[in-house]
Amino acid sequence: MTFEVRAGRDDVRPYTETVAADENGIAVHGVKGLDADQAEAYIGEYTVTATCGENSWTDAFTVGYGDDDANPGGDDSTEDDNAGGTELPRTGTELTGLAAGAGLLVIGAATMLLTRRRGAKTGPADI
């Protein structure tokens, strides 16, 4: 899938990136500014076009200061109908790193325990 981001001004070059889809056919790409010291350079309207084969989807977003200029993606939903909402479902992947870290800690502790037991038997009678 190809993502193209265009600014609403002529002094900003369009940005294009091709991203491979995962096994579920989902392609994701994010865009961020390169220089935090020049944040005002990124203020403005942007259009994003995602193209896959002959299909294209276009949307827009605004970069601005504070709550007055910010556009968090709009709110197309109501409390009763969240079909066009902006909130993504929680998939549980944010806990993957925690589980991997806990597993590494358990493996490390077991390794240390076994190493200390072997190292304690170093006298001539232990051979």
C-alpha cells in the first residue's frame, strides 16, 4: 500500500511511502515532524491518500497549536452509534512487551540459580 501526504501549501514537498501489508492485509504508516525546534513549520492542513492497486482512500488532518487549532480527527459518532468514531479497539498488544519482559526475568533468575548451585560445589570432595 502506498501512503501519500500532501500539505495545503506549495512550500512543502509531498511525502510518499510504500508499506507492506501484514498477514491480515493491514498496512499502517505514521508521519511526524523532523525538527521539534521548528514546530511552526508543520502547522497547516494536510491530505493523506492511501492507494492499494486501483483503490484509493483520502482523508485530511490539521496540525496546529493547543486546543484551538488542533483537529483530533473529528467526531463523526454519537454515543449511540460509534460506527464512524475515532476510538480504536484495544487489542491487548500493549501488554506484549510486559509479558516478554516478565518471561526474560524468569529465565534469567532460573539461570542464575542453576549457575550458583553448580559454582558452590568447587571443593575436592565435590568431584
